[in-house]
Amino acid sequence: MTTTHNIDPTRVPKHVACVMDGNGRWAQLRGLKRTDGHAAGEEALLETVYASIDLGIDWLTVYAFSTENWKRPVSEVRFLMRLNEMILVRHIDELDEKNVRLRFMGRRDRRVPSRLTKEIDRAVERTKNNTGLTLTFAFNYGGRAELIDGIKRMIDDGISSDSIDEKQVQRYLYYPDMPDPDLCIRTSGEFRISNFLMWELAYSELVFTDLLWPDFGRAPLYEAIVTYQSRDRRFGKIATSAPPPPAPIDLRTPVATR
Ligand code: FPP
């Protein structure tokens, strides 16, 4: 089992993002309702949060509801709204005690029940001066929607096209102070980003695991970080410890004898 002993404490990612996928399949495999899977996902989420705190990760962003998830059955959408509300109600005291700063990134929407919106506002306000882990729920979030919203605000603010560069775009994201994720983990064996943090993930290391989200938690997070630490992040440059370039191939020599 992977423990913190396998992790280099000097190279822990500053920001980890998670696509919490596979709750429905987890439930289906057990003959349960999809919503039971989402409920089981709450435990995995909390374990991941506490493991992140223990590792000294500064930012954890989780994909809790996408702008596309409204297309799911009404009963499931309703359940997910209630689950997010209950997560806040049930865990706000402990999260606040652990110095967690809670944030929600995504579109405000009249379809979100006002009770949940109030709970979100209260939790964000209550924890805004906390200095530990910043836990961001990407909720009613879409990466494309974030860029569209930013472009609209740039136009409304009269930003001239000459002044648009990466720094300017960053200023118009939902949370300009949020560093890009170093590591993005997606569970459930799917190899997609599904409209998560389109701009911010440009240079993130991606780790995909077959585990379904309710089976995720402390040990799988440690394992993903060990994988992350084995990667060579180059950001377009060549590796600092790059192996010597291969000897030039003599194209006159037949392939079989090269
Ligand atoms: C993207 O897959 C995944 C998400 C938007 C995560 C959704 C997460 C939940 C509904 C559960 C949240 C759990 C808790 C504990 C709050 P997708 O299915 O939206 O996209 P795809 O169709 O490309 O797979």
C-alpha cells in the first residue's frame, strides 16, 4: 500500500484537481440506486480532503456538478443539489476547524435551489479568512462557460484586443488567484477532461485510475501523487536531466542492421 513514506515531501503538488467520476457505476455493481453511489462518494471526498490537508496540499478543486449535468434525470439532479447542501451542513464545522477555505466556482443559476445557494454563500463567507487548504467545488461549472463568461466581462469592461494576453485572461477567470492544478486525477477509467478547467489544466499532469470515486480516498491519492512525482514536467522546455540525444542514424545503412 502506498503511504506518505513513498512521497517526496518537497515535491508535493500545490494544487490537485479531481473529477469525481463513477458513483453511478459503483452503485450499479452493488445493485443499488445511482444516488446511493453519490452518497457513498461523500465519504471518499472527505477522506481526500483530510489526506490533502495532512500532505500539505494548498489547493484541492473537485468537479461536483457540471453545466452539462442538468441533462441527467431530474430526480438525480435534485439529489445532487441536496447532497451538496448536506455536505456543507454536515461538515462545515469540521472544515472550518481545520482552517479550510471553501470556495465555489461556476455559474449562478436560478435552477439551483435557494437553500443551497444560501448555504454556499454562508460557507464561503464563514471560511474566507482561513489560511489552510482552499477547497473549491466546481459547481454548475464548465470550462467553456468560464471562458465565455470571462470574454463577456472583458468586452463589458472595454478591454482592448491589444491588451489581451495570458495574464489578462487569467484576471477574468472565476478565481484569478487560483494557481493552475499541478495534478488532475480522474477516477472510473475514463480518459476525458469533460469540460473541467479547460484553461487551467493546460500543463497539468493527468492521472487516470480505474477506481470508482467511492473507492477513492487517502491511499489512492498518495498513489496518484507518487505517479505525479515520477513525471517529468517540461512546460515546453527540454528536460533538465535530459538523456543525451541519440546518435544520428546513417540512412544509407539497411534498417535491419542499424
Ligand atoms: C464529469 O463527467 C464528471 C463530473 C462533472 C463529476 C460529477 C460528479 C458528481 C455528479 C458526483 C459528485 C459527488 C459528490 C460527493 C458531491 P460527466 O459525466 O459530467 O461527463 P462525461 O459525460 O464526459 O463522462
